Amino acid sequence: MNQENSLTSLPETALLLNNAKLAFPKFQAVPDGSKADFLDRIAFEIEALGEELLQITMQETNLPLARLTGERGRTTMQLRMFAQMLRDGHWVEATIDHAIADKTPPKPDIRKMLVGIGPVVVFGASNFPYAYSTAGGDTASALAAGCPVVVKAHPAHLKTSQLVADAILKAAEFCQMPAHVFQHTASDSFETGKALVQDTNTAAVGFTGSYSGGRALYDYAAARKNPIPVFSEMGSTNPVLLLPDTLSKNAANIAKQYAGSINLGVGQFCTNPGILLGISSQALNEFIDQLEAEMNAIAPATMLHKGILVAYENKATKALSHESVAQKTANTSAAINSQAIPILATVSGESFIQNPLLHEEVFGPYALVVQCKDLAELKTAWQAIAGQLTTTLMGTDQDFEQYSDLIELAPYLAGRVLFNGVPTGVEVCPSMVHGGPFPASTDGRFTAVGINAVKRWVRPVSFQNCPANLLPAALKDENPLGILRMVDGKYQL
């Protein structure tokens, strides 16, 4: 049997990853400028799909046209951002330490840079059919690192995923990329996902979704003979601290602002604020009353699919069934099909601290206000919530001066700390961190958004006493790429 026939006789997942393994060294050898052209071309091909893509995605996800148009723009912008990163070249973090022959013992010539780690498996997300799915940030950053990608489409938008996958393949052909630099499977089998993670040729995994799904993939990877990194972004309750002075002055405005954030996208963003904490007072009572009125005025809206609605209703019902939790909203609007009704509830700080169930994310238009008796209880309740993508402090200058210890604590609880704003909306820029301590993500040292997302798919390699003619271009003394490097302890171009 020849090699081609032998390969095609493999199960789908094994074939995909074997193809990716063969493509990896060829793709690593492609100059960064050519990889950048490839990413730019993917963006072009996605835009060329025009209204057809938007209309199909609307049908599959129940998301409105304006939202999808914006998300498509974000997706193509991300691709172009990584293309520019490749052209700039600094991302490889080249470091050169020249030899010192008369040192005792002699110091060798050592040079270091980042290189891709191998084939990456990406699981598409349900709530962002473009930006966190087939051509989303995981795929774009992995391709930028020179890693072939295998995407498992999310079953909630298979037609969308296939259209985008075809656009990527078209771009690969146009740019003459190595065969199998990108592959796509529409299988919705649980076993397919497990097999993709556990295939010996898989080097890393990217996932955005639920805690249960992300943790399962993480455990599969850990059980391998050679464990691999799984970068799972698994959601967050994004706790908000409502400090006393700002509530006394701005309760109505903050309530209006947060009603919009809680319900943005029918609560189906990983950054919707689900827990708000304050110290019991008349101002906090007024805030709750105003937030209740704002949320009662919001009409039920359609969620992505029936499964998400069922999960939302089940989680909300379980939280509300706790005897210490009081539901505040009484939205009388009729919900039909897959529509979700916004829910606001309250609980005492003591009960919240004692009941970990109340700390869990309710994915949908739901929020819980925790009424703490004093600052000590507020701090304890805040710290009781496991690692988060974001945490927000709403306060005046007086608040921030009086409660400065809360500001010092915040970076240990979340990957992004906000002041006087809402966490919904993740700006794509080099300074953004979209990740956080477990269980917000499986490795809080990394971000899934911005150019630094590429660091998930690379590892450092040192070259010691390497002949000059064999050095990668990024490490040659003459710096032919013109990139920023650290040379003998000092940064220079």
C-alpha cells in the first residue's frame, strides 16, 4: 500500500492531524511576509462572501445583522493585525548573547527566539460565529505562529463555519501555502473532539465555551502520554464592586448603564456582568430598585439556540431556588420560541459567601446583587468568587482613596481590571488581556485577544555556538529583518 492510500485509510481525526504534522515544517519555513499575505488574503476572502455569509449566519444563530456585520469586521481586523505583527517581526523576541572567550569558564554564543509548537486544534465557539470560531483569534494567531490549524466547527452554525473554512482554503491556494495548512471538520461527535485532543500529532488546543467543555478538553490533554497545553476560555461572572460614594451620587445612571451591559447580546457574552457587590445602604437599595425597573423594561430576546436557553433557565432556576435569594424582576412580557426573560435577584453577603452555587456563571441576561453588611464582608464575598476574566470597580476619587486596598487586590482576581465602566466589549489591541486565573481560563498567563495571543502557540529555542550561515534570519548579527532585538542585554534595532 502506498503512503497516500495508507493515510486516507486512517480515521478522520488521525488523517487530519497527520496531514497537519506533515504541513508543519513546510509552513514554519514560509517567510513571515508570505504568512502575512496569507492572513490578509483570508480577510479579503471572508469579506468577498458578502451578504451571503451574513444571511446564513443570521438564520443559524438568531443574531441580528448589525451585530454580525460588526463581528465580521472585528474578525478581518484581527487577521490583518496578525499580518502586520508578522511584517513588523518583533514578535519572535530575538535575543543575542555574544561569546566571551576570556571569561572563566568561557561564555558561549547563545541566541534565542520563539518558534511555533506544531499543529493546533481549535474548537469553534457558539456565541461568536466569526471572531471566536473558524477564522477567529485562535486560528489567526496560530497561523501567524506558523502552526497548521484543524478547526472543529461548532454544531450551532455549521453552514457559517463551512463558508469561512472554504474562504481560508481559497486564500491558502491563492497564496501557495503548503497543503493542509488549514483543515476543517464538521463532525459534532463528542468522540471526535476527544480524539482531536488526544491525537499524538496535536501540539495545543484552543477553546472558548463552557466550564464543563473546557475542563473536559483540559483533562483529555493531561491524560496523554505527552500532555499538551489546552487554552480554554471558560466564561466568567465578571464581578462588579459598587462603592458607597459613587452609589450615593450616581445610582440611577449606573443602574441604566449596567442594565444594558447585563442584557447585551441577551447576556451571551463571556464578559456580561453577572454579580454586583455593594455595602447595604439606602443608596444600594435605590440602585437595586432602579436596576429592577430598567430590566423589567427590557423585552425578552432570542438566544443563540434552544440548548443555550434551556441551560440558562435551568441555571437561573437552580440559583433562584435557594431560600436566601430573592428575585426582583417581574417581566410580564411574553417569551416565545427561544426567547430569554431578563432576571435580577438579590442575596445577602453572608448567604452568598456560604453557597458556592451562587458564585457560578448563569449564561444569559441574569444578574445577582450581593448586599454585604460591611467592607470586610464585601471583600470576603468578592474573594470567594473564583478566577475571573474581568472585575470592575465603580467609584469616585473619594472611594478609590478610601478603599485603596481593593484596588491592590483586584489584579489577583481577574485578567482585566476596569474602573467606572462595563466589562462588555473587548477591545482588540496589544494591551488587552482576555484571560484570567482558573477557572476563567486554564492558563491565566496568556490572553486570547490581541497580538500576544500568539504566545500560546510558540516556545523559546536557544541556538548555542551555531555557525553564522545556519542561524535563522532573526538571529543573524547583521539583522537582515531590521527587527527590535536584545543584544548583550540591551534592546536595539
